[in-house]
Amino acid sequence: MGKPSHRWLVFAILGLIANASVAWCATDCPQFYADEKAPGPPHTSIGRGAHELCFSFFAVMYSPETRTPLWSAEHLTAADVKKAARVPRRDRYHAEDRLPEDEQAENADYAHSGFDRGHMSPDNDMPTKVSEQESFSLSNMVPQAKRLNEGLWRSLEGYVRKMATKDGELYIVTGPVFEEGDEQLHDRVTIPSFTFKAIYDPALGGAAAYLATNVNATSCKVISIAKLRTMVGFNPFPGVSSTKSIPLPVPRRVRDQPGVCG
């Protein structure tokens, strides 16, 4: 048999990449994932040593390399949204004590940094006092530009809750997008270039994602799951056979931010 052609090698490599992108990993809390299949970590340095942390109403894939989640997953129902509206917010940000000390993010990492501790699974989605406090674990946070966190991002979270109320349930995967050269807080916690929120709506039989630039003069757009996969290196919904694009609500203006999400 002759040597394989360069063209054959290219297709083989592309096939391996495609297979890796749809892989899922074992999970201790399958209830948070579509078809009970959890996304795997990306096959890059930030995925090295990443592991799942299960909470009452969400789960994260935590990276010791970035000291942030790579994603945070929820199964948000209309009943959860209704219950969460009655749970008061108590801002008690805390290091995640289930992690080794040398892997933990600390409140001191964010102090005087100019960045907020940005929830990936929002506290306003949490239907119990216990889960609300769990959402303030720093394992569920990334450094997020203040005006993004307090403006456009908060609006997007509200739109998603309205969507869950209307359609009954959603599977949501939220996380950071890192790029080469991203800076760190105190050489410890990596600041992502973007944050994303991917939504799978069983009632519509499809999915899409919000993508926001992690800067104060932020902008936002709706992208396909296929596009998101190329950016983050994993499939947020490996249990879904078809992720046709669906429309997502788009805010035209949030407070004093001119950014358009569309």
C-alpha cells in the first residue's frame, strides 16, 4: 500500500477535531445537561486538570489553569424562575473549599482590579437559599468588565429567564472565551476576551448563543453553536443531535450602553 496523500491526512485530522468537539465526559450530576451528557473540557492547556463541581442547581467545569470555570451549566425551568424571584440576594463571594488551596481563586484576586466577579450561572436563577449562596462560589465566577456585568449581561440573563418562563425549560451553558495573550489578575486569574451564554430550547428544538466582548464599551452578538464550538474547543450540548439555530431576544440598548446584540 502506498503512502497516504496529503489530502487524506488533512481529512483525517479534520475528522479527529470534529470527533473531539462532540465528545462528552462522565458526570456526577447529569440532570443539568441536555440528554444528561456533560461537555468535555477543551483539548488545550486550559483544559489540563479541569474537573466538574456539582452544586444544587448548577455545575461547573473548573480549570486550575485559569482559576475560573470553563463553563457553568443549568437546567432552568419555569418553576425555578418563579421560586428564584422570592429568594433574597446575599452577596457572600467565597473561595471554593472543595478545591485544593493552590487551585482556588480568592476574593483578594479581584480586589482593586477594576473587574467584577461575574457569575456564570446567575444567582437570580437559583430557586433556594442554599443554591443562591452556592452561586457565589468563586468557581462560578470570571473577571468581567463592570459595565458589561452590571448592564448588558444582566439584561441577557433576564431575557433568558423570560424565555424559560415562556417555553417551560432551557438548558444553559455559560462561560468564558480565552484567547492567546489574555492577561491575569495578580498573575493568577485569567481575564477572558469574551463571555458566552449558550441556550438549548427543547420546545424549539434548537440552540444559539450570546457572545459579548469583555470590555466596558461592550458589544454583543448572537452566534450559532457551531461558531461557538470553534471558539471554545468543546460542544456545549453534546447530547443534542441537531443544534439548528434559533432566534434569541436581542437588547437594543441597555442603560447608557450603545451596544447592539444581534
